Amino acid sequence: MKRWRAVLPALSLGCLVACATAPVSAPSALTTPPVPPPSQERALRESWLKERHGLLLDMMRRHGVAMWVVVNEEFHDDPLTSWVAPPLPYAGNRDVFVFVDAGDAGLQKVALTGYATEAVSRFFESPAVERKQAEALAELDARYHPRTIALAMDGRRGVTRSLTHDTYRWLVEALGPSAPARFVSAAPLIEEYLDTRLPGEFTPYRDLVVLTESLVKRALSNEVVVPGKTTVGDVRRWLYDALFEARVGTWFQPDLRVQRQGMKDGFSRGFLAVADEAVVIQRGDLLHVDFGVTALGLSTDWQKMAYVLKDGETDAPEGLKRALENTRTLQDALMLRASRPGRSSADVYDATMAEMKERGIEAKVYSHPLGAQGHALGASIDFRAASRSEAPRLLRKGSYLAVELNTVTPVPEWGGQKVAVMQEDPAYLTDEGWRFFVPRQDAFYLIH
């Protein structure tokens, strides 16, 4: 299998130069696909799966799980399936993946699938499909007598509570009426399993971040935006088409926000409201985009800002640049001074906001884990975590985070009008704090 880097384009400068003459109506084609062909993608993800399975037994023991059962339903895929089993289409009526702590014998992995497949049998014992799944599951239960059987239920997030009602009834019927007394929530195990990043994921993920940056830079440029003519909807549609051509997906709708001098308060629930698609981008506007890509089972999340130059301007006004500097100060406080592995996200949030108060900066922090999902499981650093309504989440070294935040600053050139500067960057946690995958935004993108 080719290495990931071998099939990636030099996206940053090369693509921007090559695409400079592309029509505004659609993204120009990338010269090299930014993701490997499906066969290579599958091989790469299966190599990660083997490594991830190697970590699972210790995780199960830390969380007191003797057996973990993941059930995939036809037409209703469980979000865990592609993380515990090969990332394939599963067309069986019901596919069951069982992990058992067999003591000295180690981790036993059994797949009870509707269709036999060699890809699954490379990772699991796979009894003949002619056998009834319920009987095979009952035999496993009788053989190992697990004290606890962990299921995706009673969690606070979708992936930790994905067990369907009919699946629950089927499990009780297969394992007997005494089984529910041994059922426990798999939520803590699922969180550690999905929040643990592998060394081999780092470079492919960084390249997805590079791709995200490249597409956003193009979207917030004269390649796409003609002041006085281009609408917010035009930019959004361009981003959708760019995703298609780049052969990647997304996990949320690309959103744009527009701030302009004299605009009425555009805040909703404490955040700047998303602009309507009919809004025409004008000279002097401050633009914001929220965008992310999904490939290889991994997701990015990215927010950047651009300024549309007025006639005669060569740069953004100094007041806007000072507003961006305030947001950079907030990033430094959270990433470099407050965060360390093992600290609770609530303590990190409190320390960050205390520094902002001391500096007189109006700030908001709503950072969240990244990786297996866009809004992934793990320790979020935000105003919700600070409430301490749940047990503190400790920062896990190597985890990925969307450093998502904003500051609000009065801008003299806009008559003292308050302007929000929002940023969001994927980062990874080291012993010295969070580090960006690519350099942060030091200056507004400029649209001429």
C-alpha cells in the first residue's frame, strides 16, 4: 500500500496558484485526489483497527467491562460499527460484534454477522452464518460468564446511547431474563476508545486539516467572491461542490456570517447569527466561515475570517486587526498557559477566563474534542464544562481538540461597534499544551 503522503497533493500554494483562473461558479478540479482510492483507504483504516483492538482489553478492564456487545442494524448502522469492525457496508439484517475479557486467554473477538466476509474474519472469530445469532451469543455468555455486559445505552451523547429498543429486546431474549441485571452503560469505555488517537492517524489527519485550510482560503478569496455580486449562498454552494471534487464529505452544513459597519446586533444566544443565503457580500464586510471535512473516518472543524477591502484600502482597519489579536491572546491563554495533560477541562476553562478578565478582553470559549466525529467524545473546554454538573473530564495526551472560541471588541473605525472575531483550529495535546496542526490565522484573508 502506498503511503498516505504519496497520494496527497501539495495543497497550500500549488493548488491556490493552479486554481487562480477557475470560474467563480464552481471549484476547479484538484490535480491529485486528496484522499487515497477506496482500496487503499480501506487498507489504511484496517491497519488502524488492528492497533485499536490491541488497546481494547486494557480499556475494558479499566472500566470494569467483561463483555462489550455492539449491534449493527440493517438500514440503521450503529455509529460504532466502523470503529470496532472493518469499515464496510453491512447488509445483514443484524450484525453483532462481541468483545470478551477471557482472563489469561486475553481478548476474545467474535462476529455474528448476517453474511460471511473475509474482511471480518481477519479480525474476529466468525461462526458460520447458518447458525442462529441468538444461540451463538448465548453460548458465548455461558462459556465466559461475564459479570458485566456493556451496551451503548444510558449515555449523554448519540454514539453512547445508540442501542435500539428492538435490539435491547433481542439481547434479553438471547441471553435470558437475568441478563439485564448485568447490563451496564458502555459510555465511559466508548469515550476512551474513540478519544484515543493513534500515532498513524496523525499525518493523514494533518493533511485533512491542510485540505480544509486550502478550500476555505479559496472560498474566501476573489476566486469565489465578487463584492457586490456574490451571495452567501453562492459561497456555500461552492464549498459543497469543492467537497465533491475533493472526494471528501462533511459532517455539517458550511455556514457563513457577515459583519458590517452599522449592522444591527446580529447575535443570537450569545453567538453571531448565521447569515441568510440571499445576503450579498459587500466591500467593507467582515466574513466568517465555519467548515469541516470528513474522510478516513476522521473529521476536521475550521473557522476563519476574511475582510472585503473598500476602494482604496490595502489592508483591514487597525481596529479589526486589534480584535483579531485579542482572539490570538485568548488562544494562547487556553492552549499554552492553561492546558496540560491530566488537568480537568473545567479548571482549564476557569484559568483561561480568569486571564481574559484580568486583561479586560470579552471572551467566550466553546472548544470540543475532534477525531472520530466532528463533535467528538472527550474533554470539552467550554462554559458548560465549567458548571461541573458532571464529573470532571481530564485532558488526555494526544487527543485532538477543536480550539473554538471568540472575542468581542469595540472597533473605533466602526464607531465603537462591537465586532466578534471567531476562530476554530484543530490541535493536539502535548506535555506543553495544545499545538496546531497548521499555523493559525495571523491576519485576515483579504478580498479585493
